Amino acid sequence: MKDVELKLICELMKNSRKSDRELAKAIGTSQPTVSRLRNKLEKEGYIKEYTAIPDFHKLGFEIVAITFSRFLRELASEELNELRRASKELEKKNPKAILMAMNGMGLGCNRVFISFHENYSSYMKTLRLIKTIPNVDPSHVESFVISLVGEEHFQPLTLLTIAKYLIEKERRNRL
């Protein structure tokens, strides 16, 4: 990835509402270059979407849960596709504010969900729902629950810190 492309992505992570003209000024290039690069990065999948990060508590959420689970066994490709279809059907019948559901590994688990909840009861319903997902070991579903109430958070969700990190990493690599 070219330096100017990285700078553009970082500026968009800091504030995706900036115009191409403002972005050009921030990264030291022309507005047509920014427009062309933005289009290229979107087509190549470096930029997946533009979004805002709201105050989730003000939107009515009291809890964020990071829930870890384990499949009973490794799934074949077709079984994974069937699980995706079943999960979509489950979501239609039981809409939940799930930010992410991904495969991974660690803590004896291979699946993680990040979800937002209006209250503890909502969280418990989602936890019970996760335990019903085909091939999930219901005895191995655990969560780390974060309260969104109050101001005692060390560092709230933001992409600004990742943008700063990438710029600093690129600067160090050039030295």
C-alpha cells in the first residue's frame, strides 16, 4: 500500500465526513487524486463502509458483551454455509444488536460475539440464543460484560487510536 493511500485511510478513520477537498489538504495531495484513490480503495476492499460511532448509552444500550463459545467439532465448508443460513433465519426471528460474530481462537474457544443490550435481561436472552446455535457447545459459552453506564471508561470505542498507530508505524518504518 502506498504512503498516500495509508494516509487517506487514516484520515477517513479519524473522520469519514471530511470532503475530498479537506482530505486532500490533510494528506498533501490534490482533490482529484483523493477522489481517485478513495474509489480505488473502495473497489479493492480496503474501505468497506463509512460509519459514525455513536454514544451507545444515549441510544439506549446499557451493556456490551463479548461472548466466547466453542464449536463441538470443526465444521466442513458446507456445514459452515448451513450454519450461516441458520444464523440468518435465527436473526430474523430474534433480532439482536450483534456487532460481530467471528471465528477465532483463544481461551479454549473458537467463536466470539460482540453484542449490545438495553439491559441485563436482554443480554441473558442473547446468551440463551447463542447456546442454541447448531454445533455450539452450550456448556462452554462465557462472556465479559461491559457497563456503558457512567463515565469511568478508560478508552471508549474509537478508530482514531488505530489511525494514529498506523501513521506512527509508517513513520518509524521510514526511519
